[in-house]
Amino acid sequence: MRLLPQVQQMLEEMQKSVQNLVSEGVCSASDIAAAIDRGRILMTGESCRKIDALSRSLGVLGDPTRVRILLLLLGGEMCVCEIEAALNVRQANASHHLRVMEQAGLLKRTKKSRRAFYSAVSGELTELVGRAVEGA
């Protein structure tokens, strides 16, 4: 498992600090070792990429209008004008939110003639949002 250099340095500094806590009897060495192992897994390049992607997606959903759009689209594909009408937002505002959500990988856009249709990308995050507000 290969760690990013700055992460490796941070872990080494933490280990020195932790050694002091163990020598003072505040923590057990086995608990600390297990925590460090779990932390290392989260600091690998692959994990960092996944965590960064999740963080961006969660940030995109920090806007209530975007959550509403996602919930609408969990019910099926819709064109921009349907989303506008359903949420009572201007076309420019709806299009902006849809573009941001598409760039974050939450939505898929399909062109049919001159109209753009959007659908939710199936995934754990979209399912979680749907379950979190069931019945809303």
C-alpha cells in the first residue's frame, strides 16, 4: 500500500505523539496500532480519490434545490421545462443546477431533438438521498 508523501509524514508525526500517550498509560498500544492501520487504508491514493469524489457530490447536494431536482429525477427522466414547472424555478436557474449535478456525476443528460432530458445516475448516494426523504 503506497501512501502520499505528505500523508506518510503526518502519520510519522502522529506515531511519535501516540507513543507518548501509550507510555503515559492513556491508550493501549494494540488499540492505537489498529486505529493506525484503519487510517492508513483511508489515506491511500485510491481511497483519497474515492473520498474526494464523495465529498464533491455531497457538496453539490448542499443546495436544497439540487436535492429536490434529484428527488424528482429518481422518479424518472424529465426535461428541463418539466423540472422548471415542478419546482417553480426559472429555466436558467434549473439549467445551472442540472449542469452542476451532471458534472458531479449525479445526473445523466440525453438530447432528444432540441430538448435535454435528465435522469438520476443510479448509485449508493442517489439511493441514500431517496431513502432519507421517502414520503417527502
